[in-house]
Amino acid sequence: MVFVPQDAPMAKVEATRNYGANVEMQGARFEDALVAAQGYVEETGATFVHPFEDQAVIAGQGTLGLELADQLPDLETVVVPIGGGGLAAGISLALNAVRPGVRVVGVQAAGCLPGGSGFTIADGIAVKEPGELTMGILEDTLEARVSVSDEEISTAIVLVLERVKLVVEGAGAVGVAALREGRIPGDGPVAIVLSGGNIDATLLISVMRHGLTSASRYLVVRTRVPDRPGELIKLLDLVAQERVNVLSVEHHREGMAISIAETEVELTLGMRDEEHCKSLLEAMRRWGYQVERLR
């Protein structure tokens, strides 16, 4: 029997069921599912396997550290996600034993830290704090602990998907986010542990849209054109000259504070980057359009 929070990604739930497990969805957070699992053990006498506060689990995950040491002889820094801390504890213990000069940096989701929102798209590490056993290890073995926001995580998911064609869940992308934001101390060769790819298709679509918007790959602008034939196509032709892809066009005539001879036009555009966005906005203003960028 496996207990997971009620909002656990269905990609993970279905994969677990396909391995033959019975999955019970209990509570809103990891801690709720943990209490439910402990109650089930008391009622049935089943063997309880903690996801991170378990020496055997930590040792098993430590084999990843041995593989890193064996395959990357020039490695200087390893970046590992931290939720409960089992993965980070195992990797850091293994590296400390066979390659003590290698730095290990742990990355947490800011939303789960004290003072955070309590929500994160990195559901795989959505734990309030590491366990007592794992934290005792991490205090001795980690070079540093840093955090990243959901905004930064979503951008990292898009970057990994676009550049290396890997689908990575939020928890797996936190290391890339931290490195990209300049939060990893030291220099030299770095290995980032991409710890999972179990992301729901619906969440992936939302993250992709949000990440592309954050990276200025989408631009939404509002302007006005004379309400007569040919004016919209004139605007779109000018936009096309800037090598911009028009994704959607909306007309607003009712309920707007505009003159009777005008219509408001809202364009959703596909862009290359922020410089491309700025270039188009400047060009539209040169053409005489009053333009507002919507965020």
C-alpha cells in the first residue's frame, strides 16, 4: 500500500499502480499522507518504509553518488534537490567517502520553506523540512543549501526541454534553476541531478506556457485602429515585417473607453526574446500606434 497526497500528479499515481501497488490518496500534503500510512501500519501490522528517514533508503540512493564519482573524474560540484533529504543525504555521504573534495549543494523549493506560500510545482520535494536523520547528515556533508522560486523552476523546465529534449518534473529542475540564477557556489565542472520526469501533461502545458511567457517568447499587446476596412490587415502586415508570428487577434468594441470611430485590437504574438519584444513595441510606436504591453 502506498499513500500519497490527494493532489499528487496522476502521472506518478498511475505509474505506481502499474507497478502493482495499491495507491491511497490522503490529505493535501506529504505530511498528511505520512500520518495516514502510519495509521495503516498500526491497524494492519504492515511494514512501514519511510520515503527518506530510513538508512536503507539513504544507502540505496547513495549509489547515485558512487556512479557520479566513477563516471565524472573531473567533477567539482554536484547539485541535488532536497525535499525530505534522502537523495541528497545518500549522494553526499557516498561522495564524501570516495571523493571528499567534491562540493555537494542542495536546492529546495522556496514555496515549501518557512514563510513560503506552502505550494510549489516541485511536488516531488514538497516537504516542510528534511527529516531528523537526513538533516543530521546534510548539516555535515553539504557545502550549501539554496532555494529557487516556482518562476525560476518553470523557466528551468522549459530550458531543459528545449535545449536537451528532456522532460523533467519540477523537483528535477531545481538544480538547473539554481545554477542558472547564479546561486551555486564555486566553479569548475558541475553535475546536476535531474531527479525525475513524472510531470502531468496538463501541468507541463501550463508550465511551458508560463515559462515561455517569462522568457519573452509570448507578447500580448493592445492597441487601437480606425474602425474601417483594411486597417487591421495594415497593422498585421507591419507586424509581419518584424518577423513576428501572430497567434491570435481579438477585437474589442463594446465596453471600452474608445471613440466611435475606433476599435481596440489585442494581439498575442510569438516572439524570439525580450529584445525582439522591445524592437516590435518601438516599431509600432514609430508607425503611429498607441501600444500597451499586457503582462
